Amino acid sequence: MTKEFEALILGPKAGNADVMREFLLWVFNDHVFWRRNFHPEDPYGVTVEDRQSKEYKEAMTKLRKELESLLDKLRTHSVPFHSPRYLGHMTGEMLMPGALAYFATMLYNPNNVAFEASPVTTALEIEVGEQLAEMLGFKKEETWGHITCGGTIANYEGLWVARNLKYLPFCIREIAGKRDLKIDVKLANGTRKDIKSLEDQEILRSITPDEALNLKKRLLDNFKKEEDKKEVEEELTTLLRKSKNYLGEVIMPCTSHYSWRKAVEILNIGEDHLHTVEVDEKYRMDVKKLEDKIREIVKDKNKAILAVIAVMGTTEEGAVDPLHEIIELRNKFKEENIAFYIHVDAAYGGYVRSLFRDKGGREFNDVKEMQKELRNNGIIAKGWPDEDLFNAFRAIKDTESVTVDPHKLGYIVYPAGAVVFRRKDMRDVISCYAPYIFKEATYKKNPQLIGMYIFEGSKPGASAAACWLTHKVFPLNINGYGTFIGETIEGALNLYDKIEKDLKDFEISHTYVDVNGRKKEKSIKLRAKCLTKPDLNILCYAFNVAGWDEEKKKWEWNTSLKIMNKLNETLKERKLKFEKNKPILAKDFIVSSTDLEYDIYKDAPKSFLKELGINSDEWGKGKKVTVLRSTIMTPYLTLDYIEEDFVKRFIEAIKEKFAELLREGFFEYELGIKTKEVRCV
């Protein structure tokens, strides 16, 4: 059965080329019509005489020449993200609505920093924020979200808001003291006090993000006149921009993206206040160790927790942290009068949330119901998600902010990241007024003046249009995006099953003729193991090798981590990697790789290494394990009516690559592993 998304992509072999061509021409002609009909009485800038001139023709010749040069570079060396043979990084096929919307809007070149420069696309960006909020489980009328250039900036904004929310009660206390105002504060454990009576430590440790925002409303409620409210709000904004002292510690799993290290530096929090928590064997944050870390920090009465970062779709493993357990832990700490902000880095996994909503947009309330619906719709027939994944994704609605990247599993053209805040008024704590851009703003603020509330300045309205049109055509539910993303998850699960079964232990042989003219066969034995069963559609795996012991007449598995790492590095670098300045067609399949370092991952990979035959004493401080990494962005590994079985073909390709390494003498001469050699009869 054809899936709806197949009408919305260009396709691995450009099967929808005629449709795309027709739409592109329509879009371009429509833009030309618009230009010619804006004051049709105005003269043409480019005349017939201009087009006949020597200079014009020379410019056209130069343009054609350099454009052909560019096209040649792109054809020869670009990475084939569209192909089922590309199983590398987090980039995949573009959805056609997004590409068309981007192209159409790009011709108008709107800048979404200000409404005056983008009257259409600013409104679209606000609507996209609401679309994403609804997908994530927030109430769209209460939230605020917008497009960023990527997940890094979205993460900065989440932590920026967390920092300023932590500082906001200090500013309100200062104003209350100056004006002798009584402002009631509800602490995390339910205790109520006047804000002027609070010590710094109580403000740092015991005011929730929601209560910080409620305090602002209570402050303004003390004033009846609009001009007085405006004056106080401007004073509050001025105080918020002052230099900030210590505001607390930031905690994240050890699998977090490197952007968080940039964020704490840029926001002047400092890397000495950034802590990592170990992960379990599924590479999800260990919530017990998170609790231990929080208790270790708050043991010092002068310290507080600024924010906890949870990841939904880690860069290396695609793992999803148990967000529901983190929420439960926060509730537990509230009873102890400890409060903190939770930000979810779902840059990769955010769009997976579309699978948790039925055709009408209703939330699935039961994991069994969801599994049945996925199975009945022919999307995922593997019992996905498990209960922990189900509960984790449903818990997003109880967090403060979320990073989600449309240019990842939204299949939107770059650049298109996004950040969504559970409450609209969170944006006010980072607002910045610039009269030359935001002329019509009042203290109540025009919601369409996006630039006031964001980290970036100039930004392409084309990205907002691309997201908006795609969401309109391809809904954010199980029957829209869910069909596309679900196929990729099933593809990863299928590949996991194949690797675990067909590559568990296998031999590779090569027949050759020795110097005496005798026909011989040499062989090597290999073993594959997946790091863990994938939560989403990223799969990590590694190979180890066994050498032949002629005396014992048996295979002996390599126990050296160094040798195993070299085996996997060589397989990827020589056989499965895009190589600069070499034709991309020279590669059959392309994967990526990553290193898991002991200093970061601690004991998480121990059982994985044990099953590969690596000695336990090989894993320790300063060590790393190299794993191959396949991000399954394509749905074409699983569609049952596609003629080529790409999972099967990939397994065959792996064996072929090892056979090539065997023929090249890699195992004997570079790894020092003895092959099994027999004379052919």
C-alpha cells in the first residue's frame, strides 16, 4: 500500500520530478507576476537593449560557466542524503512542501526579525510555534515558540530563560523593598511568605519557574494605572539586564550535545557549574544518579539547582531519557523545598511526538492502544514504543521548554530549529526593545515582534514558511508525519534484528593461489553486537575478530580493545565513508562512527564489550570504544513493496567489505590476527 508521504517527496530516484518541476515553475511564474504587477506603470529595469549588449552577454556567459562548475561539484561530491544507501548522520530526504515553500518565500526574502520586514512569514512563524506546541502536548493558546537556525540556539534560549527566571524574584524583591509592597510568595513546598522576608538562598532554591512568573503578575497587580504598570515593568526589565551573580547548577546526562558547554560559557554560568550524570545500559539518564547528584549539590546550603536538561534522541545513540521519572523526582524535591527548571533537548526526537497523536490529533492515553494503532496502520509492527518511552514522551507537557529541530526528523530544509516554551510570558524575561525595529511596540508588546524575544537577529522567513506549509499538508499525527518517521524506526529495529541474528558470529573466506601454484582458502571469524536496542532510529554497533589457533584447532576471540577499535575504524574509514574529492558513487553504503569514552560513559558499555569478547580490564580510565553508527532517516529500509531489500543488502555489503579487507591482508599484517588457511582439494 502506497504511503501518503510518497506523494510529498522527490524520492530516491526523483520519481516525483515532473510534479516538482511543475510546482517550481508555478511558484516562479507567480513571483514574476507579482513583481510585474506592483505598480505596472513603472519602467522595466532590464531592457531589450540591455540584453543585447556585450557586457550583458559576457555576464551571462560567466554565470553559465560558474554555475556549471558549481553543479559539477554538487553532482560529484555531495552526500546522497536522499538514498536508502546513506545510513550516516542526522540528515535525510526533504519533504516537497517545505522545499517549495522555502523556494517560493526565498524570492520575497523576508526577514523575520521584525513584522515590518516580514508581514506574512512572521504570522506563519507564530503559527508554527503553536503547531509544534500542540504536537509536544502543550496547550497551544498558552505557549510561545519560534524558529531558530538550529538546536544549539534553541538550547541557548531555553537556558537563558531558565537563568532569568531564577533571577526574576531577586528583581521583584528589590522593587517591593523600594516601594514597600507586600507580595506573597508560594515556595516549592507550599509555604507562603512575603518576598521581602526571603533570604537569597530561599529565592535560589525554593521558587519554582511558574511561581517566578506569577510573582511578576502579583507585582503589577499592585498598580491600577497603565502608565504606572508600564514604569514598573520597564524597571523590572532594566534590573533583569544587570550582571548576575551565582544562580545555580545545571545538570545534564553525559550524552548531552556539546552545545550545552557553549551555552554555560555564553550565558556566564560557567562550566564549573555544569554537571553530567551517568547513563544506564540503555544509554538513558540514570535517574537514581541524578537524584544523588542533586542531593550532593544541595547539601551545601548556599547552592541551588538552576536547571536539569533531559535529552530525547541523543546524538550518538538516539536514546530517550526517562523524562517521566525526572518529573517525578522534581515533585519529590518540591516537598523538600527544592525547585528547578526542566528543559528538554528534543532537537532530534521531538517530531517522534507526532506518533503519539491519532488521526484527529487526540493523545493516546494507553501504550497498548498506541502499539495496536501503529500495527494496524502498517507503520511499526515491533511492539514499539515500550512503556518507558511512551511515558517519557507524554511527560514533555510538564516541562518548561523544549528544543525541536524541523530540519532533522521534520525533514525541512536547513536552517530550521525551534524552541517552544510552555508559558507565553516566559519570553518577557529575555525581551529586548529596539525602537528602530519595534517602533509600534507598547509595554504590552506586540506578539508579532519576534525579534524582541529571541537570541538571533535577522532570520529567514523562508524557514517559517517551509515548516508551516509542510505541517498543513502533512499533519503532525500518526497518519501524517507518523507514517514517515514510524517507517524509519521500524527500519532501525529491523536492522538491529538482522545484525544481532545474521552477524552474531560469521566467517569470511577468500580463495587464492600461493607461490607454489597451490589453491588455498583463508578465512577469518567475526562477531557483531549492537550497543543497545534503539529507542528511535539510530543504531550503534561494533565488530570483533577471532584468530585461528592451529594448535588448539579453534577460533580465539581478540580480547584487546585497541585491536577491536582499529578493526571498526578501518572498516568505516576505508569501506563505508564519504571521502572528500572522490566520486560519491564509489561508495555502496555510507555510515558514520563515534567514540564512547570511559571518562564520559563509565560502566554503561561494559556488558556490550563483554559480549564482544573484550576483557573487562581493557575498559577503564582513558579508554574509548569505537562504534559504527547508522541513522535511519530513510523510510525505504522497510516498505514491503520496494523491490530492493536494503537491510539485507546492507548486511551483504558488510560481509563484502570484510572480504575485501581479508584479500588485502589487513587482518594478518595490520591487526596481527592469524587467519585459518586450508589447501583446496
